[in-house]
Amino acid sequence: MYKKISMLTAALFCSAALLAQNTTLNVKLDNSKAGDKVGVILIDGDNYVKPLTEASLVNGKATLKFDIPAQRGFFLTINGAMTGEIITLNAGENASIKGKEVKEGEYYRVHNMMVTGSSTHSEYLAKKLDRDALDRLHAEYTSTPFAKKLNSAYSKNDQAQIEALKATEGYKEYIKAEKKFFNTVDSTFKAVHKNNANSWLGAFMILTDYSYLTEEQKEEYDILADDVKDSFYGKIIREKILPPSLEGKTMDDFTFTDHNTGKKTSLKAVLKKSKYVLLDFWASWCRPCRAEIPNVKANYEKYHANGFDVVSISADAKESEWLKALEQEKMPWPQDRDGKQGICALYKVQYYPTTYLLDSEGKVVVKDIRGEELGKKLEELFR
């Protein structure tokens, strides 16, 4: 029996090796510096931390070689950081990419990027969502004097000014324009995905066009052809739209440095001295996250003595913005910024806020609980 299993495993391995074909991406980046590394990260629906492959740029040039079984999408990376540019390739293609490397703060971008030698990428460019057109529509209603004033109030977390602006006729017009914009976005997205329902691009675009996927995208998933649903990207979409319940699952431990104490600790250590812990993934730029903080504070003050604690992990790219938000919010529980630690990736966080209410053993009581429901649940647990 064991011999048969070994033979079957070997046969499957050989079959996979035969299916995978060597794919080449020749990179030429102007303005690059000696020692810079270029790479690609496979777009697979998870948080993107480690490049699939990397190579050092020599005189601005590098060649990347990797195996893929069929059409796949990638993010180009420079020195391990995603640039945001998407490249689509098929097995066996020998493609080239040219552009200008530009460093923007902690991150890199590739300006005037051009990809040649890949019919897969050409098809993607011809059929993908026209984000520039949507960006122009977005600018129309967010660049008005009222919109700028409202955005400024939100960025300063000036609740008094926010409430005052909400009481005006200008706010009603703003909400009307915002609703019209998002209705246009919704119909545009759905049209593009429907037009590509019989292609791998249909599933790939659903995954990459949205910041994250929920059950709301089930309608778009349902119109995909059966073979597309069973494809690499179709399966990823299904798992994200209809994820298995996490209730009762023990979540992974991680270490972090608590900003409030300056000491290194771990989730396990916090759990050990608590009955229940709210693990909160947030960001300073996330309005729903900021709006939820007063509620979490109120429940922390009410139940902390009973054994309730909170651990907040920020997804802020810039440390300065995170520190500014901490100064404004004054949250008394353990805080850290994920940065490149990979904590958000460990928990496969797609959106913010994402919360997990854990028991003392690290098992999930409930996911994404907030508002009045958080208070009701804690009241029930500490009754």
C-alpha cells in the first residue's frame, strides 16, 4: 500500500513538472540604483509579503525566471516592496518590461511601465477595468470646496466640525453625488466582469478590482463559467466570498512590541492574563476603524477589570501617521504597527477594521464584531 502511494505521489509530481513551463521576464528599469533588487509576487489573494523570485539589477537590467502552470498575475517588486503594477503572464512566455524606477517615501513605483512579448498581458490591458475614467469621476465630487472641508475635518478627527458639516445642505448634495459615483462604480465593475465570465480574466479581475471580497460579490462569481469557477482564481474567490466559519478555531500566536510600554510581548502572553481579548486590525486612514474606537474604549473601561483586553495592530504604511492617530485616540491597550512583520498576512486580513474576539486559549468566539453587538456579547460572556 505504501509503495502504491509513493508511486502515485511520484507520478503526480512528474505530471505537475511537465505542466509547468519556464517563464521569463526581462526587466529594464531606468533610474535604478546599484544593489536594487527586482522581483515578482504571485497574486494569490493573500497578503503579499515575500517575492516569488528576485534578481539584482545590473546597469538597470535583470532577468527573472519562474515556473507557472497557466495564466497568472503578478505584482512587480523593488527591494521586496510591491510597486502596485500588475503583470499577467502565461506559461512559457518570454516577456519584457521597461519603465522608470521612482522612490516615493518608503515605497517604489514604476512610471511609464510597458510590457512586451506577452499576449496574455496585452489581452489583460485591452479588457481590464478603466480605472482612470472612474478616478476622473471620483475627482469631480471630491474636489469641491465642501468635500475638501469635510475631508480635512475627518483627517483632523474634528468631530465637532464633522457633525456641523453633516447638518448642512451641502452635505446632502455631497452624499447624493457620492451615491451616484458608487452606483456607477458598481455597474462598471459588474459589466467588465460579466464580459469576461468565460475567461480566466473574469475571476482574476474580480479578485484584483476589489480591495477585498465579501458575500456581496457572489452575484458576480455565480455568472462565471464552470471551468472558470474551478480555475486557480475561481477557487480563491469562492473561498473569500464563502469562507468557512472560524468560530472555535485556535488562532496563531505572534510577537509584537507594545507601543505603550516599549516592551516586546506576544498575543499568547496577553491571552494568558485575560479571559477575552479583542484582536483589532485597523489603520489611521480607515474611517470605520476610527469611528469604532470610542465604542471599544467604552467596553474596555467597563470590562477590563473583569478580564477583557484589546490588542490593536495597525496596517499603516507610514509610522508618522500611526503615531499621530495614537496621540489623537489615546488607546490604553497594547498597540503595534505591522509594518513588515507579517502579522496582517498571518491572519489573512483583507479589509479594515477586521476583529477577532478570542477566549483565553486563543480560540475565536466571533469574528468582525463591533458596535452594539460587541457590548451585547461581552455582557453575555461576563454575566
